[in-house]
Amino acid sequence: MNKAELIDAMADAADISKAAAGRALDGMVDAVTGAMKSGDQVSLIGFGTFSVKARAARQGRNPQTGETIQIKASNIPSFKAGKALKDAVN
């Protein structure tokens, strides 16, 4: 399912226009992104939790040359599925 299909499904389920569903989806994505940028986590009970995890600096290897390179530390987005979502999928 891509974004357009998700918007269509949201519009049908909520009985709203596709434009309103698109704005709602964009607002939700912006809110989750903003919270994660500030280091917060977003918990949707039954669905899951969006959070940020720190990845330490490490050494890697260039596959073409075999040369060792240093990879910088970074923050990565993470999602942990909730129990209701896991149960629905299984």
C-alpha cells in the first residue's frame, strides 16, 4: 500500500474527503517526525511505539577496495509493534 492508497482507505473509513484525509495523514506524519526530532517517543496504544535510538560510531569496510572506514555515530528511527498489531498480523 502506498500513500495514495492509504489516503483512499482513510477517506472511506472516516467518511471524509480525500483532501481532508491527505491533510490528516500529513499532519500525523509531521507530528510524529517533530516529536522524534526532539528525542521524544510516540506511543499509539495497540498499534506501536515510534522512537529514536542512538547508533554508536563504528568501523566499516569499503566493499570495492577493502579499505577500513570510520562510520559516524547517528540517531535512527525505530518502530516497535504493539500487541494488538502483532495479534492482528498473526
